[in-house]
Amino acid sequence: MSTALASPSQPDCSPEEWAVRVELAAAYRLVALHGWDDLIFTHLSARVPDSDHFLINPYGLLFEEITASSLVKIDVEGNKVDASPHPVNAAGFTIHSALHMNRSDAHCVVHLHTVQGQAVSAQPAGLLPITQTALQIHGEVAYHDFEGIAEDLAERERIVRDLGDRNALILRNHGTLTVGETVSDAWLRMYMLERACEAQIAAQAGGALLDAPAEAAEKTAAIAQAGLPIIGRKLAWPALLRRLDRIDPSYRD
């Protein structure tokens, strides 16, 4: 049985936009499936192809309820572009808009508030190079100091500066964020980052920690960064979509 609320009819949009809508809706459902959602809070966003507009969640829906049709199209200030029965959290788009506006390759932005992500964000050393999963993402991680709830548009400049050319950001005392050229890239980077954070918190409960050898760490990072577009887009992401389709394909509506 579908968990989704009734969605508006399919919007009048290009096939390219519809494809992104389906991918982003799938990403929301996968966040919920992995237990990473925070009620109706946090956001995933994606750029509408060949435009300055973006898709984001309808504020008030649980992630398990989001469908391709219910996603809301907004501009860089968080204002709705097309008619939608759903509100959007414009203040919550501050972080996303900073990266969409200033990183041409940031077609998708994923931001979470998981327990493990928040826990690592509160540790001075941040993500530690202690597991294979951590090493796959470690070299891509940057840090941004906490400035309170992100309602100040002036913070966007500092977020962009702190991320630089990396693809993952630990927001100190806040949570985690990843970007990608595709929805699958951003989601799979987040998967690695969240798994690494989860393993770190578990390992710290067990006593002394062992850093991976430097040479092995560099080798692991290089292989992971080179393989993501191939393994992620062609193998892991299609497998995840098949899983969603078995559980509840209504994200495609």
C-alpha cells in the first residue's frame, strides 16, 4: 500500500525535468528508508535542467510521502515558480541555494540531521580516517562552523568558501551535506559519509582507535572517487531504485 499523500497531477514539464523529479523523489524515499529523515526537516534539492530553478520538498510532507509530482519548483531565493498546493521552507533553502548558485556541478544537494552525523559534527577532529568507508569520503570532506539556524542569506558566501571544490561538508554542531553532478552521486556520497560517521561513533565506544596506513588511505580514496560515477550511477543506484519499486513505487507518481 502506498504511503504517499495524494499528489497534484503531473506538472507540465520537459521529459528532462520529469526524470530529475523521479530521481529526487526516490532520494527522499531512500533517506526515509535508511532512517536518516528528521520528521519534515532537512532538505534535498536538485537543479531543473537548463534553468536557474530547483526542485525541493513540499514542506510538511514526510519524506516517505514525497512523489515526483509533489516536488516544488523554486528560484534561488526559495520562491515558488509554479503553482503548488504545498508550502516551501524558504529559510531552509539558504544552504542549498548557496551551492546551486556558485557550483555549476552541484546539480543535487543533500542535507541531513542524523544522530551520527550530528555527533561527528560536534567532535573537534571531525571525520576520522579509521574505516574503509571513511577513507572513501575523507578527502572530500570540508567543514563549516555553526552560525545558528541558517536564515541569514549572508551565510551563503561562507558556506561556498568553506566547501571550496570538495563534495561533502560537515556543518559543525549541525549535520552533514553532500553535492553531486547527479542525484545518485550526491546520495551515494551521503551514504558513505553517514556510514563512516556511524562506524566512528561505534568505534569510539570501544576504546583506542587505529588510523589506516597513509598509503592505503590514499589508494582507497583515489579508487572511490574514480569509481563513483561508474559503480554508483550504473550499478548501486539502479539497484536502489529496484528496491524502492518493490516496496512502494508511488515515488514515481
